[in-house]
Amino acid sequence: MIKDYVYDEKNQLTLDIYEPKKIDTAIILIHGGGWFRGDKSKEATLAERLTADGFLVIAPNYRLAPDHIFPAAMEDILNVYDWLAASDYSVNGKITALGSSAGGNLSIELALQRGIPAASWSGIIDLYDWVQKHPDVVPAMNQKPDFDKQASGKIDQDGANDAFYKWFILNYVNQDMESLKQADPLSRVSNNSGPIFIANSLNEIVPLSGVYKLQKSLAENGVPSEAKLITGTVHGEGYSDIAYQSTIQFLKDNL
């Protein structure tokens, strides 16, 4: 493992590299945290699992809100892809992405803007339209204790929490609705977008509306997708054991 490789000198951003015995396919593994918290180190367990399955795993950090609002995080992840594509790693263009929550949103952006296969677990997709349709929801930060100390696979947001969902969406754009419209990944779907695997629990913090809207838009643009809807309230990597095999199969099938 190569830890804390600096991929962005200007912003002092680092990534971790997990190398399998034989490198064939790379995956950019993106941490979640509502764009305002989280760290690449929390991806170690999943990264090691992916490495055991033959992936070269790139786990980056990216700039966080509110100090760095949209489009900072998105630009950082696009830079990670560009760095990897130009690197000495011999993957012959076989690059994929996987992320959870805010990381799922950023993984989707890679598919939409770089045309690669990507997977999103509880990705944050429905932004502008959702806020417009929920004017009575009062934004409130979730003060759940020890969040940053929990392993990503152990996090359970305990079901819907519209107040927190609205809080971190607006925090990502410093409360600016025009920026929120631009941050909505649905606006970047095109016929050049890559295939996307989308997983979501049926009763979790991230609304299912984003899954439906993204699949519809992809289909209208002739881009394949697959959705896996999971019983319960568990968020992101909390259902990794359920979603892992179908996620990896989808990514490999679409390289």
C-alpha cells in the first residue's frame, strides 16, 4: 500500500493506493460524509476487499465544505481520474469508480463526465428539485455521536432524516440555490455518460427519487443502468455485503 500520495500539490490533497498482485482494472473508491466530513482512511476495509478481487484501488481525499463548496469536491475527483489515466499503472483504460453517499454522488459524476462505469451506494442525486419540493423542512445538522470514528460499514442513519439531508445539501453550496441547480448531477446526463449501478435502501436518509430520476434520464440517453433497492434503513457501506457482488459484476461487465 502507498499511503498519502500527493496528487494535488496546490491543495495538498492525497490519496492511498492499494495494489493487487496483478493489476488489470482500477477503481476509484470515494468516501462519503455529506461533502463536509469523512476521510479516505475509512475506506481501508472495502479497499482491501476490492484489492483481493484484483482491483488497483485509488482512495482519495477531496476538499470539504463549508470551506470548499461546490464544485471543489467534484473537480478534485475529476483530477484524480485524470491523474490515474495518465499514470504509469497499466490498466489499459479499465478504470471504474465506486462511492457511498456524497462519494456516490462523486462516483456518478465520473460516469457522467468521464464516461466510465461507476457504482453509487446511497449516492446523493436529487438535489435542487428535492429542496424545491420540501420548503417546509427546516435544515438541521445531525449531531450523531462518534460518526467520524465509526467504520463506514457500521454507519446507519436510522432511516429518513429530511432535516439533515436538506442541511448537508445546502451546506455543499453555501445555501445558494443557483449553485445547487448546477451541483445537481442530473443536469449532466448525456449519451456519452458511462453505465451506472445504483443501490439504495428503501427507507434510508437518501430519498429514492434520485434513483428513479437518474435511471429515467440515463435510459432516455441510451445509457444502461442497474438499480438494487434494499430492505431497511441502512446507508451506503452498511449494506456492502448485500450489494458488493452485484456491484462488482456490473462494473466488470461494462468495462
